[in-house]
Amino acid sequence: MHPRFCPQPAGEEKQESAEDHAQRLGWTEEDLSRWRKGDARKVPLARQLRGETTMTLAWIAGRLQMGTASRVAFWLRKGV
């Protein structure tokens, strides 16, 4: 069968897979709540999530407790 005709996982399945991957990065909810929104430890996590998953900036902002998607984008550009 030609590759372009191979069935692809549904978007929802891809999202779940990316979220599972994101959860395995090694941080805890307690850590995230203690650290400031732009903490230098959160920015590399956000960068890794952005580079290795399909999670949106809004999801990353919420999950890492970093404020808004635009602030995450700022911190990623700034390279804290």
C-alpha cells in the first residue's frame, strides 16, 4: 500500500499521545505551583514540550502554570 493511503491516527489520539509524553518529563504539580510563572526551570520544560509534542502554547501555559500563551511565547523567545 502506498504510504499516503496508510491510515493515520485520529487527531484526538495524537493529542493524547503528546499529552502522555508531556506528563513524563519529571516535574510534579507541587513543584509547578511553588515556582514563579516565568521561573528559569519552567522555560526549558516549556521549550521541550513545544519541541517534542504537539501541545499548544495555551496548553503548556496552563499545565506548567505559566500564565497565558502569549507569556509562554515571550519566555521562549527571550530564552530565560
